[in-house]
Amino acid sequence: MTKLSVNINKIATLRNARGGNLPNLLAVALDCERFGAEGITVHPRPDERHVRYSDVTDLKPFMKTEFNIEGYPNEKFIALVKEVRPAQVTLVPDPPGALTSNAGWDTILHESFLKEVIGGFKALGIRTSVFIETDEKMIRNAAKTGADRVELYTEAYARDYTSNPELAVKPFREAALTAHECGLGLNAGHDLNLLNLKFFQQNVPHLLEVSIGHALICDALYYGIENTIQMYLRQLNNPFKQ
């Protein structure tokens, strides 16, 4: 079964636009869990324009499902993760001013750096995932860094899905097989939505988890957050458990 982790960054963006605490990030995270989400993802950025570092420490004691922290491993991020000790940390190679994640790691160029960072997290029992593209060499080298999982960057799949679904998913299927061969668990995320998620999940083997935020929150504006989460769970063929 592929788990659904809901990224709540856009909830924090809405809160920050007005100041104050509406919507309440913790309340939304707890409701997402109650409505069936099997994980909560946050991505604190250096400028804290959506999820703040303080949000992460505030959320952790209350999370009942898998808590996943994404981010670029600068010193502040590393210290935060070691303090909070989430179930999973997902390392992304974003520069400080990036609008959104837009590339995977070069695991060959950054092998030594990733080894050092991942070793520190694994010593604390934190599962580590590396955000990556479908390049076979990069996936194989991700295994050398000590990562437990890779998260496939799925923007290309989402972009090409409407014109040719089979062609769009092919490199991701092959990447999944490579990751499995290397002993790496498989996650995926970026631009997955109600239109393309089911086909992706059905055609990419060994998929353990998808992290979805922007599209899910946009859908919630029309369908409501409870209904939307359950719609996504149905795309993954996951039973909703009250």
C-alpha cells in the first residue's frame, strides 16, 4: 500500500499572508490525520515564508502518523531535524531562494556531503530520503550515501501525462526498479494530483509513499479537506480508517 503524506505548507502560506494564527496549522495537521492522511509533511525554508522552524517543533509532539521534514540540509535545518527527530527527513537540493523544489540531487558530486549528513540522522534513528530525478547513475549512487529511500521528483511525469501517460511514466517505472535493486525504498512527489496519481501508482512498482501538498490544498477549496483527502486515498486504493 502506498501511503499518502499531506504537505501542509500551503496552509502556513495562507496563515502568514494575514498574520495571526488563522488557519491554525496544528489544527489542520491533526484534522488531516483524522480524515485519513497517513503522514504529514512540512518543508521549512530559510526565509520561513510558509512553515516556520517553530511550527515544526510545535507540531511534532502531537503527530500520530508519520512526520516527514523536507529541506535543504544547512546547519539550521540539520539542528532542527536532530532536535525534533521525525520519522523521516527528505533532503532536497534547493537553493535558499527557490520558489519550489525544481531538481534532484547530484548524488555523485555531493556524495561526501550527503554521507556526512545522512550518517548523523541515521545515528539518531531517523529514516532519510533523498530527492532525486530518474537518472540511473544518481539513484545507484544515492545508495552509496547511506540513504534509506529516494523520493522521485515527478514534475516531468505530471507535465507529460496528459499527452502520453505511458511515455510519461516509463522513466519512473525504470527508476523504481533500479531503486529496488539497490535496496532503496521509494517515495514520490511534486505535481501529483487527482488526475495523474492513480496511473502513476498503478505503473510504478514498490512505491511506498507520495507527498502531496499544492494540488491537494487547491482541490480542498472546492471539495473540502476531509473529502479531498479521502478522494486521494481512493486514487491510491487505500481504505479510509476512522
